[in-house]
Amino acid sequence: MERSLFRYVWQKSRAEQIVVLLIILVSIPFNWLSFDVPKRIVNDAIQGGAFRDGRTSTTVFDWSLHLPDFLGGGSFRLSDGFEVSQLGLLLTLSFYFLALVLINGGFKYAVNVRKGILGERMLRRMRYDLFAQLMRFRPEDIRAVKPAEVASMIKDEVEPIGSFVGDAFIQPAFLLSQALTALAFIMMQSVWLGSIALAIVLLQAVVIPILRREQLRLGRERQLASRQLAGRIGEIVDAGPTIQGHGATAYVQSDIAGRLGALFDIRYALYKRKFAVKFLNNLLAQVTPFFFYAVGGFFALQGRLDIGQLVAVIAAYRDLPPPIKELIDWDQQRNDVNIKYEQVIAQFSPRETLELEEKDGVTRLPGEGEIQLDKVEMFDNRGQPLLLPLSFSVRRPGCVALIGPAGGGRDTLARIIGRQATSYGGRVLIDGRPLSSFSVESASHVVGYAGPEIELINGRLRDNVLLSLKRRRPTIKPERSVDQAEHRRFIEALRSGNTPLPFSADWSDYEGAGVDGPEALEAHVLAVLEMLGCSDAIYELGLDAKVIAPLPDGAAQRIVEARQVVAAELARSKLGGLIETFDPERYNANATIAENLVFGAVRNGRRPAELLLDDPYARSVLQAESLEEPLAEIGGRIVGTLVEIFAGMPHGHALFARYNFGGDLDLEKLNELAEALHKHDMRGPLDPETQRETMALALGYIEPKHRLNLLDAALQRRILRARQTFKTYLPGESAEEVEFYDPTDVIHGASVRDNLFFGRLGFGIADPGEKVAEIVRTALSRAGLDGAAYRLGLDTDVGPRGRHLPLRLRLMVPLAQALIKRPDILVLDLDGFLAVGSDPAGLVARLMAHCRDQTLFLLLTDDTLAADIPEKVVFRGPAGRLPGEDEAEAEAEEEDTAPPPGAGAERIEART
């Protein structure tokens, strides 16, 4: 990026800057006239200077244009004007002055609006350019930066830079035009008064910037300290659970407190200096009127200056200090912004960057070729070897097993071949072309890498899996009709130097994936997931997905039909007792008390218990049906029982999951609740907080699951009555919030599984879910909804860094990304994925069959899994060798190429 801020601004916004500068140039005559009119009002209209010698009228607005001598001289009359009396002259000049005020205000409005728009466009351009530059970093450089610091720089630190961009050329020109016009007008009225004003202005221009140098130094320190604070907070947030687990929260809080204290000291010194300079600046500005009144009044008494001129000078000076002060502020802002710009640019200027695109288009490899490694080696920043020199070649297509422990030379070589590390020695040649010469776009077609790192973007699972295909730029069709908002978005993107391609367009590279459209791509994705053994997990995610309105045509009816198929199959298989269906007239023993009371799905994401405790209407129903006291009593008995059960029991015991009552079981909070109940006077009501906590426990109670014998038939009947009351009198504004159970309709807001079961699985039955899983799959298949279940599973929100997904699916994503885009070379680390799955040998065999037309590098720890792989490289630490090498030769090479003591482990060169 451009090192000079002013050059960057001028290159990117030259045309807009010139337009605004022309507007400023046109405004100068009107500004001058606004200074001259008050003098005419006082001298000609009020004091009667235009009506001397007995004249009763005068001519106004008689305008003529006089040409200079070098243009031939002469004059042209533009207007003959009109006659007015003394009162008419006063009113005419007053309205003339008002018109000039409005015109000058209009000029200021136009300049400020255009300046603001220009600043926002340049801020948008700068942020986009910085992000685009970040995407050109080498992979190791990207990993070296702290995400919180980079985000802070792009979002916050360039904000004042972008705000200044609109002022870079326009503000000094605009302010100088105002200041010089006012100063020139004062000089024309009185050289003495003009000289006084000029002296004060020069004093401000010299002294104030000198005093503000310390402000700039403190501002630079504040920026660096703020950036470091943001980076440190980001690190602590990432390690938050670990810090809590080790009880080190007070330690890190002390660290943050120290950094905040240092930042406070810097800001405190900055504010003291800032307001001292501001005081001096204001003092100099306010001293000048003293000289005007004293010296100007003296000249007026002597007759050397008339009253109208003195009033005009004072009025003109009123418009002089503000632009001078703003010019001084602009100069400090310029220095401050220059420092910030240089610091930001320094962070986004690595020694080397990658080429994103190739001029000749994407490079595609022929079907067959060769991959050569010539003395490839790599060291860390301390000079320790990560990979000792290694040379071998592989024919394409083929399969190579990289065998060795994680974290050694095996992983380093994988990152090199996978284009995740570029600072290595030696050469990696793909069909004779260096791998480092490929652009980012071409390399994405040639190489697919799936390492041990899990890097998921918050959003849908589908978007993460298909991220590797989001590389085909959508075409913009001029003939396509677009609405006004889309057209404005497109134009503004171009004006701001951003890509005009809409994010919502279809970016999928169907050709690269070897498919011919969205439907074929969906089938390709499912085939990859099936090969990885994850399709069932995706299917289960789909069953847990919420049914959200509006549904496609016919979908609701098919879900209801599938529900009926599930019920019929369960009855035919004599498994009907596994699910207790929802019946409006019956208490569902396998559902919580809260679910029985609401008897429906809550659409806004709240649990039924939360609705009953927090919603005023629901709480009033509990009060009207006299259920608060019984529920609090049940909750109190639960507290007493749990405190007794879990006394001395270690965390993580299976009983904790059984007795969670709809939330995480907090033993410390449970003990506090037990103590509060013990101290409670039974003659009075519970305090609101204790009552709420005990009711929350009771509302999560399920008799067959918890088996505390707390729910009798009488209380069940009262709950059924309250259920009817809740449904009957539900306010209209809350009707859309709750979807009541109806056997003939879909339950919006409930999961697909709940819609199919229309009930709850029974507790106390061994593996009820597995027994009905096949029946559910059959029912969905008959209803034509099995594909929809997979789609819903892929539409699951992964959460921050994939925390909403099970570990196996998180580990699956990078593998699926690499496989789906079908590159020529695949580098797959299988250790983590195999550790949480089953049948590792079967997965390796399926991968080899699936990638038979590609070159596959498999990272394995267990060498038995590579029995059928013809090519192998075995690693020990940073050294690698090919099986079958003469051990004596290898040892001799170790001795010949061994690094100096302390430089690392042995160095072995493996050759074919």
C-alpha cells in the first residue's frame, strides 16, 4: 500500500477533491460580500451616507462588469438596479445580507456533505484495502498476527484516518479561503487593525503546534497501549475456560488492571496537555477584540476610521478565529493521523506477499505428472530445524503415506506441500513448476490441505463445508433488471474501490468440483460425507433442527404423514410404548412439568420453564391456579435430596447429567439454596429469588427420570387444569410465541424429531433412541423428506469456532473442504479424525478409492494403516526417510549432514 497518506488520498479521490475545491472557489465572492454588507448598512442606511446633499432616494443593485486593460478594457452593465428610500435601503440591504447568509450556509452545507461522503468512501476503501492486503499475507504471517489486534486496527484505528481523509485537502482550502477573506477585508478597512489580527494569527500558528508535539507523542503511546490491551484481552478470552479451570482469574484480572492503569496515566497526561493548549489558544483568540475596541475606537474618535468600518471589522473578525483554530486543529490531526497511518501500514507491510490471481487465468494440471522435492528444509525463527533436507519424487496420480508422530517433520512437510508454509529452503516442483510460483487462486485448484487445526467461521455448517468452492466470481449481467437499492450498492462499491460482486450471489465453483449445478453439488457433498462416515451425524443434526415457518408447499402435510408412519411402525413393531404421545387430556409422564403446563413449543428460543417464570401472563396463571406454593415445595424437596446425594461426590459423575433439571447443576448454588430454605420461617412466604430458584427446579422435574416420588395424581390434575387455562386465556400478542401441540398439524418451533415423535421417549427403557431411529429414517424416506433432513443438518449453525458441533463433525470440516473441491493434490491429516471415529482402516481404504485420480498425501501415526499405500515417508523428529533405504547409508548421511551441537536433531536426506 501507499506509504504516504496524502498521496494515497489524492490517488484514490482526485476527482471528488477537485469538485469540492471548485465549490470552495465559487463561494469566496459571496463570503466577501457578506463582510461588506454590514458596513453599507451602518454607513449608508443607518447614518444616511447614501442620502447626503438632500437626496431622498438612492440606487441599489446597479451592477457593472469592468474588464481589465489586458482584455481591452471597457465595461458591461449587468443591472440598472432600482431606486429606494432610506428605509427601503435599510430593509433591502438587510434582506440582501440575509440572502448572503443563506447562500454561504448552503455552500458550507454542500462542502461538508460532500466532504463527509468522501471521507466515508475513503474509510470504506481503506478498510477494504487493508483486508485485501491481509489476504495476500503468507499463511505463516497470518498466523503470526493477533486477530484482536488486526480487527482493532481495521475497525477502530483507521476510523480517525478515514474521518480525516475528507478533510485532507478540502478542509485547509475551505478554512484558508474563509480566514484569508476575512483578513483581507480587515486589512482593506484598516492596515493597523489588520496587522494586529495578522500578528495574533501568526503567533497562534507558530506557538500552538510546538506545544502540541507532546500531545502527539502521548497520542502515539495511547494507540500502542490500546492495541496491546485489545490483543491481550483477545488472548485471555480465547484461554478463558483454561484460566477458570486453573483458578487464575485474579491473576489475569491483575494483568488487565495494570494495563488499564498504564493507559489511564497516558490519557491523564494527554488530557492535561490538551486542555492547557486549548486554554492558550482561546486566550489568544479572545485578546484580539480588546485591541480592536481600543485601537479601532481610538481611530474612530480621531476620524481616521468611520463607525461602519469599525463595525464591519469587528463582524469580519468574528469569522476569523474559528477557521484559524480549526486550521491549527487540522494540523495536529494531520500529524496524529500520519502517525497512525504509518503504524497501521507498517503492520500490513510484510516482507513478502502472495499473488492472488494470475494474468493468464487459473492454472490446471494435466492428468499425469510428477511432484518433486529437492532438498526441502525448514527452520523456525530460532534456527531450530523443523524439517531436515528431504528429496524425493512422486508420480501423479498416486498415494503417499507420511508416517510419524504429530508435531514433527511430518506436519512441517504437509504444511509445505499444502501451501500453508512458504518460508522453506529447497524446491517443491509440480510438473517442473515451483509450487511457490502459483497464485493463491491457482494453488486452490491444485492443492487441498486439511491439517490438525479446526478453523470454522460462525454460520451454517453448509457454508463452512462449501467454503473451499467459494472462488468462482459471479458474472454480472447488464440486462438483468435490478432495484434501486441494488443499483446504489453497486455504484457505491465501485466509487469506494470495493468489489461490486454481491456476497449473496452464487460463488460456488461447480466446474472445479466436477459437477454441473446445485443439485449435483448437493449429491457430491453427501457422497463425501458418506465416505467420511459422517452422513448419519448430519442426518441427526437435521432431526434436531427447528421447524421454522414458512414451510415449502406440501412440507407440513408430509411431516404429519411421516408422523403417522412413525406411530404405525412403532405399533406394528410392538414398540409403541417407547414414545408417550402428547394428549391434551392426559399428563405426559416423560415430559417436564413445564412442558406439561405450556403443552407446546416456544418459538422465540426460550424454554417452557423460562416462559412460565418470566412471562407476566404465565406467572399469573400459576398464581391463579395456586401452583406456585406446591412447585416451590417440590423444588425445596429436590434441593434437600440433591444436597444429600451429591455430598462428597466428584464433579463429572453420571448422576450430574441425570439430575440437571433442564440446566447445569451448580453444587455451590444448590448449597446456598439449601441454607436459605433452612433459615426460612415457615410462617411467611419465601423471598422472590428463592421461590424462583426452587420453582425452576420443580418445573424441570420428570418422575420416571428422577424418581423422587414428588408428583401425585392430584397435582397432575391441577397441572392439566392450569394447562387449559393457559391456552384459553393466552393474550393475542403472545399467541404467536407459543405453538400448541396439535396431532393434525406441524409444531413450528419444535425440532423435526419432536414433530415425528409427537411425544417423549420413555425413560427407564434401554436405548430407546436407537430402537426408533431406523423407523424414523424409514418414515422420512417414505414422505420424501430424507433429503430435507440432510439439508437441515447442513444448515445447522456451528456457533463461535464450531462450538455447537460435536468434535467429530468439527474435525470433519477441513477434510470435507479439501475433498469437495477436488484438487489435483490432497494433503490430509487423519490423526484427530481417526481418534474420535471407528474403522480407521476402512476410512483409509475409502479415501484411496475416492481419490484414485488425485495425488493423496495421508498423515498417519499408525503405520499399520499404510500397509496398502505404495509410497511411504517415515519421520523421526524433523528427519524423514523412505523405507528400504540402507540404514548404514542413512546413518552416514546423518553424520555428514548433522547440524552443530544445539542446532537440532539428526538430519537425514531421503532419496528415491
